[in-house]
Amino acid sequence: MPDPTRFALFFAAALLLAVTPGPGIFYVAARSLAGGRGEGLASSFGTGLGGLVHVLAGALGVSALVLASAELFTALKLAGAAYLVWLGIRTILVARRDAATAIVAGRPVPPMGPRRAFREGAVVEALNPKTAAFFLAFIPQFVDPAAGSVALQFIALGTISVLLNTLADIAVAFAASRIRQGAAAARPNLVRRLREGSGAAMVALGVGLAFAKRPA
């Protein structure tokens, strides 16, 4: 592990990046608003698993191979972008459908369930090449070759970063589910608009990802 000063700098930077909104946070918010705290927490753990995929891939050199190949980077980028756009559009459509169904039937629509939320959260993060680029560009700055295995240091620091990201997602899940509980009965249209906003954010992030350039 790096010396305490270097680790403190790493922790501060990783914490700042963890609270910066990204695809994972918006997906967690959408799932929490739609299905409550259970789905939100499941999707948080899913995005954490997707982040660990990038950590292990970075330690093994797979991420470096993807980023070095224009074809592989483009394939992963477009797959991730298409998935985000599809999730965003579906989030908007389902939010409108659920609101209409709740008005007609007089009861809320059953949630999708934590298992599906977990799977989708993992895919959202695993298909994001920007996460791979971040780990390969950010973590090596804090690795000390004299302190031991570079790969193990990469995994340790990457895991800490993923844990911070997951904690931020969990905080979003609690906040969004509280909004859902408080506004579902009194202001159902507010929940619908918030879900639509999360869906629109995912679409925008997907479009931005589609035009992302391969790091030099």
C-alpha cells in the first residue's frame, strides 16, 4: 500500500469522484423511486459488482487491452451507450405507465424485484468503458512499486474506490426511497417526474458515452 500521505490523497480524490453523478447513481435513483429501498439497495450492490469487474480487469491487463484497441473500445462503448439509452427510455415509459395504472386501478404497480435491479445495475457499470479508463488512469498514480505487488495494490485501491462508490449509491437509494414514500400518496406526479428525470439523465449519459473518444 502507498504511504499514508499518498493514500490520504487517493481517498479524498476517490471520495469526491464517488459522489459525482454518473450512470450508476441515476440508475439507482430510478430504481429506488420505482420500487423502493429494496430495489435501490439491490441496484447499488449491482453497480458495485460491475465496478469490481473493472478493477479485476484492470489488474489483469484486460482493460488496458480494450483501451489500446480502437475496435474493442468502440464495441464496448456502443454496447454500454445502447444499454443506457434503452434503460432510460424504458424508465420514462414505465414511469408514465405505472402512474396511469395507479390512477385507474387505485393501487401501485408491483416493483420489478431486487434480483433484476441487481443484474441491471451490474451491467450498467460493467459496460461503461469510462470506468475502465478511470481506473487505469487514476489508480496507478497512487501505486508504489517498492511497496509490493503492483497488481495487488491496484486491486486494493480499486476495491476501496468501488466501496466508496457503492456507499454513495446506497445513500442515493435511501434518499430516493424516502422521497418515494413521502410523495407517493400525496403527490404521485412528483414521483413520476423524478423517475422521468432519472430516465432522461440515463439517455443523456448514454448519448454522451456513444461520442466518447478513446483515451490517448
